[in-house]
Amino acid sequence: MQMRGAISGAERGWVKADRPSRASVITTSHVGIASSGGSVGDDGMKASTHWVRPLFFSDGSPAELIVELARIFLRAHLNRSLNVENLANAVGVGETTLRRAVRTVCGCQLTAFVNGMRLEQAHAWLSTDRESRTQAEIAAALGFRSSRSFAAAYRRRFGETMSETRRRAVSIGEMMMDVGR
């Protein structure tokens, strides 16, 4: 029985999920964040009913949704040394399912996927004239154990050294300041 004037979960943009077991929820139509709760809400739903707030709607395959959840998690935790089990648990799937999804969607192994995201973040940081950290500090901030292997991977990925990327960003920043004068 719903009280007059009360707003149901569905009217708030939430959808029902049987039993979200983790912070992220995957169904065939959406990826979302589970609400916390456990008592009867103002909409009269039982404690066993969970409401999920969709992050986005997608007609994509389950593999695409799994990879997108992995990307969201990794962006927030690039500085941590993650193992497959931690990442799979965060996404809400098994290790094998995560590996298969990454291979299917991205065409690479999971390690290459994670390192690629870290390298992309390093490139984004170095492409601004405001980045003042050293290469070793950036490598450590992104969870690389060795700044040497990080530098080599960066050069393979972008075809230039981190110093070259930084120099170009600084020179572009200087040109922009000259234009503004």
C-alpha cells in the first residue's frame, strides 16, 4: 500500500533488481549502482527488493557492459596494484568471464587492457602544461612497479618519450599564452 503523494522507486528513475550482490549491477539492459537499504521503503516494497539506479542504458552485449564496468572501476583505482580477482569482484563477474569479455571487446589480454588504461592516463597528464610530477612519480601514481618498464611501454604505445610529450604540451601552452596577450 503506497501512501498518497509518495514517489515510487520507478518514478525516481530506479529499476528493480532481484539481488544485487555488489556495488555494480549488470542486467541485459543497464549498468547501475545498487541502493542500500533493507527495510520497507516509502513505496511499500519489501526488504528483499532492491532498487538500482542506472548509470547508463545500453543495447550492448553483456561483454561490452562488463568491460565498461571494468573501465569505470579502473579509472577510479589506477594507482592501485590490482590483481584479476579484485577487478573481477569489483565488476561482479568471475575471473574467466572478465578475461573473455576483455578479449572479445578489446582484442587483447586483461593485463594489456589495464596497462593501456594506465598509459592513456599518463599521456593525458603529460599532455597538459600543468603536470609537474617526474616520470618516476607518474609511474608510481599509476601503479607501475618499475619506471623503466613504464617508460618503455609509453614509448611503444605513443611513439615518443614522455619528455617529448611534455615538451610539446609546454610549447603549445606557451603559444596559447602568447595568443592571449
